[in-house]
Amino acid sequence: MKFKILKSELDKHISIAQKAISNKSSIQLLEGIMFTVKDGQLILSSTDLELSIETRVDCEVIDEGSIVINSNMIGNLVRKMPQDMITITVDGVNINIKSQNSVFDITGQEADEYPQNPDIQEKTLLTMENQDLKDAIKETIFATSNDETRLAFTGVLFEIKNDYVRFVGLDGYRMAMKTFEINSGVESTSIVPKRAFNELIKIIDDTTTDIIVIPGHIVFINGSTKMYSRLIDKNYIDYNRIIIKQHKTAVKLNRNDFINSLERALLLTTGNNASLTKLTFEDDMISINSNSEFGKLDEKIYVEKEGDDLVIAFNTRYMLDGLKAIEDDEVVLYLNSQLEPMNVFPVNDSNQYIYIVLPVRLSK
């Protein structure tokens, strides 16, 4: 096996393949990237058996073949090589890497036992603009759970109906949901592990991504790169029942003003202590109150309110997470009582993004 490739191209595609390498693997073969050269291309494949990546780049193929090279080793070597053509020659498991006056000799592993990616037979289920895909992931993934005993909540629900695609993240205390109107003509429901989405947004470019769902897996195809992820095989809750259909109080306010007040409230909290903020909705203002052993905050924000006055309390960090995921200058809050969730909408995007947070019961 022998091929030549520009250093910058090799470095770029090694970085992509490394996204599927786990630092926790006990299998030495999975610490490596499989290099395959054929048909004028270098194909880099990587996997940790949950997440897999295949990325392709044109190169000058002299002799075809395959070899597995330790991911950290090849990544560091290529990164330090001169900005020029690199020639890689493989003889058995012996690898020679040369560029200008730099020459490295390292040892690889046979590629015969390297895991193969699932076969893709189904046609593309959905094509999404990458900016929409990135936005949906960033606006929902933070609301997922880290509790492995509630496995379904550790992933993002990816739901396609005939006329929309929806992303949902929730952890039992808050929920974030992003919806796009798309006439797909198909229906599919999957739970995608958060790690897959976290890595996906690091490698997709500014065009489009094709999405395919096959039994047990979801596949994202972006240009010359394919990412395969196992799906979470659990049932998701009926999230629609959490959304407020009718409300007694509606409040429109400046998002940045609200964020700034909540961040000041958070200053009174240290370590892992939960920060509790009490909101009093009365007439045309919100009173924001926070108390801790370190002090107290009492602020007021002028708002536009319709409906009943209300006193309610929330985990400060949970409120901040949702508000920071929204880009609009103004948001609308829908409320019913001290014990029911608050729904938060961007003013100019009310049918597309919803953030819902459960209140904290106030003591008498």
C-alpha cells in the first residue's frame, strides 16, 4: 500500500475520523483509524461500536490496500509534518511516513478484523440545511439528561412526520423542542444519543446533510463524510401533554434583561448548590427575588402582562439555559399556576421553538 496526499487534506480528515475514537476503549484495534486506499481515494474509518465515521478524500494512489494506525499517533505526526505532500508506504504492518526531510517509521495493525459499518440500503429519509440542523441540536441537546438509569432521556428525540421534523430534549425537569415545517412524506421516530449530535455539529459544513434511518442506526451524510450512530432503543414519553394548550397569564419581556437579572441571582450560589429564584408577576412588572446564605437579590423588570397575577419559583440555571438557547430579543412566557410548567417562546418564532421548565414548590 502506498499513496501521496497533501498534508492539510490528510490532517483535516484525520481530525474528522478522530471524532468516533473513544478514550475509554479497552480494545486496542478501536484506538486506531483504518486507512484504505483505492479508486483514487483515501478512506478513513473509525468506530467505538456506538459511533462510526467514514470520510473520503482524493489522493494519489500508487498501491491499494488497508492498514489500521493508532489515532493519536498518526494525528500528532501529521500535525507536525511540513506543509507539503506526504507519502505513506505500508509493508505488512510497517508504515513509513515521509514529507520533505521528515521521515517516520511506525507500526500499524492488520485491517482484517476492523469492524465494518452497517450496510445502507434505504434511500435518504430527509435532507436538512446544515444551519437548521446545527440550530436544532444546540437548542435542544442541553435539556437532555445525564442519568443513565433514564436512558431515553439521555438522547434527543428525532421525529419526522409528513409535514414537519422535530427535535426534543428533556430530563424530567425541563424540555426544549425545535420544529421545522418540511413536507417529507414519511414518518419516523428515533432517539439519537447526545454524543452523536455533539460530534456531528463539529464536522458538518455549510451545505446540507442527508439523513437515513436503518434498523438500529441513524446515518448522516455530509459531502464526503458519513457518520453512523446506534439509536437508543427505549420508549419516549408523550411530550405533547407537557405543552400548555391554554394559559391564564401571558408575559412578554426583553430576553437580555431577564438573563442579566437571573445571572445576578446566580452569583449568590456557590458550588453545587441549586439556585432558586422567585418570580412575582404583578401588573406591568416582574419582581425577581433570590436568597441564599451569601445574600439576597431583589430586582424588577417592566413587562407586558395579560391575565392573572402569579408568584412562582424556578431553578435559576434551568431558566437561564432555555433563555440563552433563544436568539430573539423578546420572549413570551405562558403560565397557569405555581405548580404547572412555564412555557417560553421566542416572540417571532412561537410555532418553531418551545422551552418548558417545571417550577419549584414554594414553602408557605
